[in-house]
Amino acid sequence: MALLDNILTAYRVNASVYEDESGVGGPDGTNLGSPTTSTGAGGEDFLEYNGTTQSSYIAVPSLDLFTTDFTLAVRFKTGVTPGTTNVIAGLGNSADNDTAFIIRGSGSTTLQGWARNDAGTTITTATSTSDATLYNDSERIAVLSYNSATDDLTIEELVLGLTGSTTSTALTTLTTNRLGTGAWPRATATYLSDVDTSWVATWNKLLTAQDKTDLAATPWPFVATGLTLDSAPSTIAKGETGVQFVVSNPATGPTELNTTVTNSGDALTVTSVTGSDPYTIECTVPLDISKQAGSYAWTITVDAENVVSSSIPLTPQAGWSKVDLVSPLTTSGYMLEGYTGDAPVTGDDMEYETTTGLTPGADSEWVWDSAPTVDQTVARRVVQADGTVGDTEDITFTVGGGGGPIPAASRTSIYHIANHLRSLGTYTHQQCNELVVEWLVGESVVRANLNDMLYAYLGSLGYSGTMNERLKKWSEDT
């Protein structure tokens, strides 16, 4: 689970002492003044401190907190309002009484985060929003974090949703080697608090919203329970093989027979399962999967358990591209000319073989960076908005020449060219200029100003001179 990522320490009360359960293998905690033990609402053990002689501390590796993102969290409860000289949990230094990164009270309805550098010269505080029930002996979770990019110090209480932050000013080094609860854990415990605690943890990261949800979900949140998704591909392509999802902690070991990867009725084909907690589930994406290219969350199901991935981009198959269709046309000069099956409409996708220099228009018009010199055959298909996949069919872009369908008598002007094209009844446009542009695009001329297109087209046929001179020579070339 993500909550365990970048964790430095995770200590919980077991009987009467703090024990490391982060997997790091840290030493047990040391109690001062023999605090008693009680049981919390979820059955977890709490150490009860009296606020005068009792607290706990744990020796932790030395760390300068302000060289990294850092978070401290503690589960506590108290019916006695802590003030600014009552520490619930924090970090200090056994050889430096100045160093502090602590969570403390600050009145009857708020929490405060307090940081002081090694020199004791700079102090920063962050005070939470208020709630009258904060200290009513109910279980609470306090989180104090430092953002190394912004220098923000933030204090939160997750059960009631309290928060507050401030920007620290040149705290420089803040080196800690003790983690404690019920007091400020320096050489001699001070700022003792009448409070009960059940766990305390630190990370060299900022907690995500999901981390905070997980932190408040159970009395002891640092154990992955149930099927967990450890990793997923960053992107997948239609027809791709070897797509891997890595899962752990399933109640039943995954196999090819009891494991599925699905989204809205579509399934990836599970081809193998390897490893042993974690397990790697390898899949193939069907080429004809009934989805447009886009982003989709996939549900991995192992026996009766499932876990959902974040949205993963789905792309056309390797070597293909796609265009989102808007008012697509199926006439001459367009890639969907002659396409069979349901008529393409706005909202459909056209997937096509990636071809150098080709970037089709949204209406499926052939659009080239520069006009090709040889005929181009391109496969294409339509994927409807509901995911229905049409047939894959080839279309050939034929390089024009020799005057195309224009007889010599109609070559004297744009007006005469348009009249002839209109008479053929095979073009979409009727307006003179648009009609000639449509024809020229079909003759492989790159779309531009009409006069420039016609001038370039006549030049490609070998005619030179002004526009009128080229038209004259063209009309005389029978």
C-alpha cells in the first residue's frame, strides 16, 4: 500500500512498550515513569501518560528534517486540554535541547505544529483550525509535515478535518535522533502532557490524500490488508502483449483461471501469472477491444477480491494513430472515401496506419506536410463512440497529374474548372472556390490559398509563367 512508501518508522504500543512494526527493525521504545496501559475503541493498546512524570522515547537514526519532505503522525486521545507546553508527540535530539519538531496543544480547540532549528534561533509554528470536541477523550490522528520545496509547515487532525499551515523562514538544519510521545524527547524530557497514544510514525515524504484516508481507516493502518495493486503499466496499446500488473497480499493466490483484468465489459487476456506475493499478472490487449483510444481504470480480480487501477491511457496499436472525427466526409479527397459499414459521424475515431507526413483533418481529409510523389496506401478503420470497431480497410491516395478530370475546354479559368467539376456530381462542395480546392486536394496539392494551390498544381504539370500563362498553356495542351 502507498502508505508504506518512504516510511521511516512505525511504532505501536504492544502491552506496555512501543515496538517497531515498520519492517525497518528499530529498537523498542523506552518508557519514563512507568505509564499504564489501556485499550482503545478498536482493541488497540494505548500508553497513558500522567502529564508530570511519564512519557516514552525511541532512538531513531539521525536525520536533518529540513533536507527532505518529512511527516510525523500520531494516534492519541485525551480529555485534558494540552497547552503549548504540553507535547503530544515529536522529535528532538538527545544532545541538543534546542532541536524540536513537535505536535502540541495551543488552546482548548486547536492543535499546533512547532519547529525549532538546531541553533535555537528560528522558530516556526502552524496552528490548526478549531473544533470544540478535539479534546473530548475521543481517538484523534494528528499529522505534522514539512514541504521542502515550499518550506510550508502544516498541522492536521484527520478525524475532524482540522488543518493549518505557515511558511517557515530559514530553519536551516534541524537534526533529530529521538522520537517521543507524551513529552518533548530531548536529553531530559520536558513539556510533558496528560495524553494517551497508541502509535507514532514518520516518513520522508508528504502524505497523499489517499494516504491520509488509509491512516484513519483502522486502528493500526500500517499493514497491507487484502489484495493490493503494487504497480500497473503507464500506458497500454491495442494489440500489445506482455502488459503487466503486479499485485500482493491476495487471500487466494492468482492463477490464469481465477484472475481477470476488466473494464466495462472488456477484458484483457491473462496469459500468465508468475512470482509469489508479489505476483506478476501478464496480459494481452485484444486488437479489436471495443474501446476508443482514451484513459481507462482496470479492475484486477483475483478469486473474490478486486482492486482498481488509476486511469491508464489506451492508445491505438503500435504503428497506428487516430483522429477524433468531426463532421467526417466519405467523398473524393477524404480518407474515409468508400468506407463500408455504419456511416462515420462526429464523436467516432478514425484509426489509421501512421504514415510519414500525413495528419488527417477532423473530417478525414487527406492532409500532407508535403505532397507525396508516389501513391500511398493506408489502412484505416472507424471506432464508434460506444466502442464498436469497424472493419479495417485500405485506401489509396493517388498522386495526381495530366489535368485530372478537367477537359481542355474547361481549363481557362477557375470559374470554368468549377462548372465542369459541378457537372460531375462527385464532389461535396458546390461553391466555386471551395469546389476547386476540394478537387486540388484530391490531386495531392497541399491545402492553401486557392490561387497558390492552382499555381502550384499547374507548375507540377510542367507549366511555367504567370497564372494566366499557365492556364493558357494548360488549356492548349490537349
